[in-house]
Amino acid sequence: MDWNRCPSKETLAWLRVSLIHVQPRVLRALLDYAGSAAALLELRADDIAPIAGEGVALALSRGPDAARLDATLRWLEDANHHVVCPADPRYPAALLQLGDTPPVLYACGRTELLGAPAFAIVGSRNATAQGLRDAESFAKALSKAGFAIVSGLAIGIDAAAHRGGLAEAGSSIAILGNGPDIVYPPANAALASALEGSGCLLSEFALGTPPLAGNFPRRNRLISGMAKGVLVVEAGIPSGSLSTARLAGEQGREVFAIPGSIHSPVSKGCHRLIQHGAKLVQTAEDVLEELGCAVAKQEDASIAGEASTPVCDPVLEALGFACATLGQLASRTGLDAASLAARMSMLELQGRVVALAGGSFQAVASAPQRAGAPETAL
């Protein structure tokens, strides 16, 4: 053990308590009684039992599993790994207001981002090409305005939001649904590495915790809880993104949604949010204005891209910005099936349309090329 990297007495006490898995409500009562995590660990079982019961008293007297604690201390020997407890000034102030504040946060990367103003962008794992571009361009614009972009490292909209955040000064924070030593999904390993280097990976789950399904709804409250607002780019019904938006509303955060085609299944969740009071946004400027921030013209955060993608092709004009099948396009354009299929193949190669599941197509608004930014697998 490198003793120069050993956590403080109070942080170590919080770590020990967190590895015993005391329920948040019970832990809060015990901390109110003891005054600190370190003092809590010095209480006798007879003092703890009347407050938390015999089981908790016995668990606290036994302490955490020694092997798990040792593994965590070894993990902390890496200068890029941190345990942040509520007594630490780096602990996100917004999370201290939650009813179930995590006793510790495991952080990989730039912990100074935990004190920065944050904004969450979430959405569908099965995103459209246009949704991915929207998520990345909104994230880039908001990161440029000084917000750390928070999301969940999932494929689809989350990954695009992280890429956009990393492209500007605000950077990005990924909230994990597993231990900090596990990358999930594996397809986003390169993105996770970029976040650890230039952003931050954050988890309330101990080392070795697998990405169990029940962890992700719990993770979502931290995504919304850290942020001043939550933008849902694309979401079906039901979806985890709608859960995050609901939590944001309960936590007093602003909720924003991007509208889409009434025929698109990944727009239905956004439309429901708008019907229930979420703010419809078309540009990053809309978000910044709602948050009371000074805004400058954003050139690459339009949801529809009408200005950046002039319609000069009869097939694109017939397609519009909704989805359509070849049969529908043939009816609108009068082209025969062979000619239309060849034209769609050419437009797809040019990056102007994308083929969707079920045989339909969607136009894609143009987006500026990102210099030096490699594509990350989704």
C-alpha cells in the first residue's frame, strides 16, 4: 500500500461504512446520532441496535469484508482513482440534497469536474443517425458554454453526448451502473478510456459490482441529480430516459425534449414529455436561455438542419425529415423501383440519408466534421 495515496481517516471511515451496505435512511439516522462516519464506527453495538436494529449493529461491529477493502485500497494507488465522500469538498453539492445520498463515490479521472455546473443529455440506445448528431452537437455547444455533460455511457444517445462534451472545455462525466473497475458496455471501452483521461467516470457501486439491471434506475437519479437540467433527445415508451426525466422533475431540475416525427417510435417519449410540461427545444441556445445563461449563436445545434441541409434533390424533398419506405417514396416521386433504389443507395453513400430497421429511410442533416476526433463504436 502506498501510504501517500491512503485516504484520510474520515474518507476511510465512509468507505468502510459503504462496504457494509447500510440502507441510506438507516445510515442517515446513525450519522445524525454519531456525528460522523468515523465516530459511527466507534459506537458500541448496544448504542447502534436501538436505532438501526440488531442486524445492522452486528454488521457494523464486524466491519467490511477485509479482502474487498484491501482491493479498493489497492485500486486507489492509481493517481487517477479516487474515493469521494460527503465530507470531501469535491463531493457534488447537488447530490448532498438527495434523500439517498451515496455514502461514497468512486471516481476515475478529473474530480474537479464534480464541482462544475453540469447538464444531462440522455436518450435511446436505438437512436437514429439524426438523433446521434443532435445529441453530439447539443452536448458540444453546452460544453463550450461551460457545462460538464452528464450521461450514462450507454450506446446511442449517451455515447454521442459524451463525445460532444469531450470536444469542448466543459468535458463530460459518465455515471456508471456498475463498479468503477468494469467497462459496460464493452463496445464503449475506447470512450470510457477517453472519459477517464479527459473527463470523469463516476459510480456509487463498489469495485466488482456487475452491471445488473436493477442498478441502472438507481444510477439515473444521479444523472439527473447532478445536473441543472436534463435534455431527452430521443426516447421510446417506455424507456430509462423517461425515468431520468421523471426523477429530474421530482428533484426540481429543468426538463427539455427535442421533438421529432409523429411517426417515429423514438420520438414518442419526447412528445409525451412535452405534453406533460417539458420544454421543447430546437437549439442549444434554447437550453441556455432557459437556464439563464448568456448565449452566443450556435451554428451546429439545430435539430432539423433545414438551414444547413438545403433540399435540392427531388427524392430528398419527397422524403422530408420523417421516415419513409421505398414504396412511399415511389408513390411520391413517380420513380420506378430500380431507379429509386439506385438513388437511395447513392444518397446513403453520401451520408445524406440513413437506412432504418423495417426498410424505411430518414434524411440526415449535415454536421461539421470534427477535426482529430476518431469515431467511437456504439
